[in-house]
Amino acid sequence: MAKYQKKENISVETKGEALKIARSIQRPEQTKEQTKLIAQGIQKGIKQYKNQQKAKARELDKRIKKASNLAVTQEATAEVALQIVQSKLSYLPWVLLVLSWACFGLYFLLLR
């Protein structure tokens, strides 16, 4: 079974533009068939240009999406690191409190 083939989807506007350009550069001794061939070549060029622009746009979208995803992951990593630092700092006051009470207790035991 044959696979689907891509049809050349050339819009009416593109055909009109190509024919207009071909007629504008037409030589006096040129036949209609030659003009049509030139118009077809121009259509292919326009189609190729549009495909290149679409590929560039897709590539740009991919880069933008990748950059935004990278920024989001970096922000998430920074938040996790900040939480780790904050959790370590939350033990510090308690440790200092226990240490001060221990020193206070030792001070009173040594004075007796």
C-alpha cells in the first residue's frame, strides 16, 4: 500500500505573486509557456523561503521554551537550596540556648 504523498500546497496568493513577478521580468520574445515555467520556479522559491522561515521560527520557539524551562529549574533549585539553609539555621538558636543553659548550670555548680 502506498504511503501518503505530500501535495504541493501552494496558496492562490503565492501563485498570483509568482505570476506577477514572472510577467514583470518577461522578455518580449518569451512565450507564455516559458513565463509559466519561470512562475513555477518562483513559486518553488517562495515555498522554500516560507519553509525556511517556519523552520527558523520552530527552532526559535524551541530555544525560548528550553531557556524558560532552564530558568524555572534554576529557580526551583535556588528555592530548595534556600530552604536547606533556612532549615539548618533554625537549629542554631536552639543549640545556642541549650549551650547557654549548660554553661549557666556549670557556673553555678562550680561556685558551690
